Amino acid sequence: MGMKEYEQAIELMKTYPSMMDFVGPRSERFIEVAEKALDISLPATYRRFLLEFGAGAFGASEIYGIVSEDFENSATPDGVWMTLYERRTVSMPKNMVVIYAVGDGELFCLDIEATKNEEAPVIAYQPGYTLEEQRREKIADDFGGFLLDIVKREVSLADGLNRAK
């Protein structure tokens, strides 16, 4: 289901171009360098997002991806940098890839270990807690569903603000 929801999200995003602020497409080679740095394989819908958008924001929601090849000296919304940073500082498990930050410290991650049919679920991860203390709440079945939820929420907020004017 992930790719269908991903495509729905992109079509909806295209109807609100002023809400899009992305770094731009990343090459297959660039993505392979990121996978090597993370020592994982990325799921299909997230790979497509990286190939088409790289990283950035839709409305107020920042979606992490790949910004530069300097994964040690980057910043958000570079998900590779953030993932490597979290692995180093709080021993985040190697099967997690950070794709979104909630704002209260909680991170939403792709759980690569749980990949099925080329897709990985998006789960909540709270840095600083042991694996036993983690809630491991599933946020979405895959990146496509996660992206569609974000886009719908941002569009709803924007439409609400426009009606209020």
C-alpha cells in the first residue's frame, strides 16, 4: 500500500506548491553512499522520496532525508546525519533511521528490521530511554502512509488558516 499512498501525497503536495521547500532530488549514487554510511538498505517509498525531493519541508513539517554527503558536519533535515548522531550519543539501534522530529525530543524512525515487502514501518523513538523502556508505538505502516498523513494535516491547517482570514 505504501507506494499508492506516497503517490497520493505527492499529487496533493503538487496542488500546494508554495508549501513545498525541499533541497531537491538526490542521485542513486548519493543514496547508496547514505545506505553504506548507515549500514542498511532503505525501503522503496523512502528511496523514491530521496530521489525526488531529497529532504525538506511541506508546510511546517520537516521531513528528514539527505542534504549533503558530509554526514558528520550537517544538520536537520539531514536524516543520515541525525541518525548517525543519535547512534553515537544515545546508542539508538542500528535498525532505526530518523525521518522526522516531533519537537519534544521524540523521533519518528523507519524500523528497517521490520521491513516487509520492501517497506518499513514508521515508529516513535524516544532518545535517552533503554530499548526496554521504549513504547515502540507504530505511527504508520510505511513511509508512504506517513507522508500522506503529514501532507493531509498540513493542507488542513493551511486551508483552515485561509478560511479564517
